[in-house]
Amino acid sequence: KKVQIDFTVGRLFKKKIEDCSLLKLFCFLFLYRGAFSEVVLAEEKQTQRLVAVKCIPKQALEGKENSIENEIAVLRKIKHANIVSLEDIFESKSHLYLVMQLVSGGELFDRIVEKGFYTERDASKLIQQILDAVKYLHDMGIVHRDLKPENLLYDSMDEDSKIMISDFGLSKIEGSGSVMSTACGTPGYVAPEVLAQRPYSKAVDCWSIGVISYILLCGYPPFYDENDAKLFEQILKAEYEFDSPYWDDISDSAKDFIMHLMEKDPQKRYTCEQALQHPWISGDTALDKNIHESVSAQIRKNFAKSKWKQAFNATAVVRHMRRLQLGTSQEGPSQTTPSSPCPSKHIDRCFQLNQNAFNFLWGLKVSFFFATHFSNQDRHLRLRS
């Protein structure tokens, strides 16, 4: 039967959504729990393609309908090689499901730390990709407003993997003559005009890219203080230094590039287009000297807020899940097949398989949790064999 579209986001859909259970379309393997949503690694049963499904309880969205409408409107509008894409949307009576492109290469800092060799040129290539993607957003009239290393993910585990921009929860579509003034973003990466609560523009993203560039070359943030008031004062005054010895081996061209992006006056600040034309990005001024030891040591020291996670290979995780399903236990192999739901007597077995997968993932230091948002009536979760 058809789902009653009683949620305001339904206005964004061009067609009615069939109330077909997602469990018929996807095999859900494990989950990450965030503050307001859960993200499940899922396999599309027909194609065996892996996707990430963001599960948002409608109850958590009460009073925030405009926010989720904005995020979906932005995601539906954009398509770029360096931006995580929205592939589909489903709605049930209790949840909104956003099917997202899966990126499995891990976070930006993790990859840098794991490298044995890292140079200015590597940083320059990363920033070039980010600038290209953000220029695309700006040309589309979209401001991200929360650019930071945690939202920069590698597409795959390949050595030459591209970088991807994620999390458009705070993004904004610029309207004709609209003025943005809402203070949002992550404190260490927000532009002075945001903290000053003055009207701002897409130039705030360019400031954030400058901060990211700074960190990529030394491993520590340009602004820091345990006291938020003092931190904000530093940012408002754009007070930062290229400290010795950490910047002694960094080129003047790199420093010039950063200073043009971390310009206090947004009218004088580089745009993405100008930054892409800077010789540190488009030319050959980025040095090839190995700065890995210094940068990785500072990243470990200054960004230890979250335990270092080994970037995971999602395909390997799925293979491991299947081996668990085919494995032998004291009670013999599971009789569960893709075409039949787990019988009641096998429910505990199914959840034990998920627990084994969880233990496997935890061994990789990947902080995921198996799905808990499914109601009891959905406990016929199918496991592929």
C-alpha cells in the first residue's frame, strides 16, 4: 500500500513512495549511531552494491522539518565526483531513510598518519580536489558552512583514492538577495564574520579551507585555547602564526596561499576560483620534501579526541559476514537463505552473527554498532549467504 505522506519533506518527492519494506531491497549489516540518526551499511540485494543508509527517526525531527528539507534539497541538487551523493529516499511511518553513496576509505587524518611519505605536494593535491568541489557548490549557489577534516573522507582504500566531502546538514542554498547570518559550524574552522554574527557569504567556506590547509602542513590548528572566549578572540582578530620549527620546511608559496584564504576581510579573501589559480595549487611551487614525521606526530597529539580508527574495507566486512553465516557452530550451520526470513528459532542465531560481525569490526577499531532501530516486527532481518 502507499505510505501516507504526512511529513513535510514529502513535498520534495516527485512521486509517491511505495511502502515496500527496505528489508526486501537491502541487507542491513551494521550501524553507526549518531546524535540524531543512525547510519547502516547496507547491501542492495539485487545488485550486491554497497550503500550507506541514514535512518532518521521522525520523532527526532519535530520542529526541525525545515532543516532536513534543506539538507535533502541540497543533496538532490548536487552531483560531483568529490561529493558524497544522495541516491534514494524512503519514508515509513516512523523513519526517513536517506540512501547515500558509500565511501569506505576512512578519514583524512587517518590516511595521513598511516602514510610513510607525505609532502606539500600531497597536501596541494588534496586541497585542489576540495577547492574544485566547493567551487562547484558555490557555482550552484550552495554554501557548505561546516567544512572540516572530519567531513573529508576517502572514497576507497586505494592509494590514489579521491577525497570526498560529506555532511550537508548545515549547508544553505543562497536565494536571490538572501542574507546568511546564523552562527553555525565548528568553532575552530568558522570564519571571523560568523563569530561576529555579521551577515556572511560563501567566503566562509574559503576560510575553512584555509584552516584545513594550515593543519595539513603542520598537524595542529591555527587557533587553539581551552577557553572558548579566548579562542573566539583569536579567530575574530585572525591571529595565527607559522611557528618554528614546524613551518621551517614549508614553502613561502604555501604560506602565501593560506594567508589569502585566512584573510580576515571576506571581501579580500580568495574565492575558490582564485585559490585554484594560485601557483601552490596550479603550479609547481609545492615542495616534495617528506614532512610526514612532523605532521603525523602533531596530528596524533592535537587530534586525539577520537580513538584512531583503522579505515575499513567495506567489501571485506561483507565477505566476513558471509563467512560467519556459512560457518559451522555447535548447533550446525544456519538454514537461513536469502529467500526466506529467519525463523523464530534462528532469531538468536541471527543476532549472534551480527554480534560476531560487531566484534570483528571492533577489532578493526571501527566504532560501529549493529542495527537497533528496527522494531520487533522487523526482526526477520535477512542475512545473505
